[in-house]
Amino acid sequence: MKLRFGILTLSDRSSRGERDDESGPALASFIHTENCSVTRSLILPDDESAIRDTLIQWAESGEFDVILTTGSTGFAPRDVAPEATKAVIQKDAPGLAEYMRAESLKKTKHAMLSRAVAGIRGKTLIINLPGSPKGAVENLGFVFPVLSHAVQLLREDPDSEAGH
């Protein structure tokens, strides 16, 4: 199944052009190597209402199977991706975030500081990822093997239970 991804980079500095977005392109590269597509990518500042509005618009557009956010998941006062995501999801998907944190803890103790969440709006899965290119790609890699099945379930694909 060729999944359709949206990538939303959340960074005040990148949105102002003060720093290049490295995480968005790193995620896009990973996605392309997995024979999936990036339908759209966008850089937004760490503004909860702008993030919320974009997540709603993208999830309800029908263009995406999975929306990835990168950045704004930590302890800094402007880190608001989890709050924006929680405000728009209709169902929580805690196992994805729990697994990403568990696997990340094998690499760095700082994974304890991640507040990333994952959930569902309509038939779209939304996943928060770290802001560093390495952390974003590693975390996507941890959960990538289950994403096709998750999307099949969201689409109510009759083949979604084959082999389970």
C-alpha cells in the first residue's frame, strides 16, 4: 500500500527563514525510500492555533493517510504540538507514542522529555515526531512497519485483517 504523507515542520526559526528545515526533508527522503508519497509539506511557527487549524484542514481534506509533525514536542514554553494535536484528534493512539519513546530511550535518556502524541481524526493518523532530523527519522522508522495496517483499518479495508 502506497501511503500518502503530509509533513508539518513546527519551528519559529525555520518559519522565519532563520534556520533551514532539515527534519522535513529528512522525513520526506525516508518516506520516498519506503515507496510512499509526500503529498504536501509546510513549515509553521510554534503557534497552537495555526497548528490546530492546519491539522484539521489537512485531516479533513482526504489527501493524506498520515500527517507527521516534526518539532515542538519538548518542554520549552513554545512547544505546543502535543496540545494542538490533542485538540484535533478524535481518538488517541497511545501505543505509537509509547513505542517511539521506549525505543528512543535505548538511544538517549532525553527521550523521557518527549511529550509527543499520536491519534486519529476521521480516517487520518496524526503522529508527533521530534524536531531533530535524526530523531524524527528514527522515530518514524520505529512505527513505520505498522502504518499500512493502521491505514487499512481506518479505511475499513476488507483485507485489513488478513494474516492477523
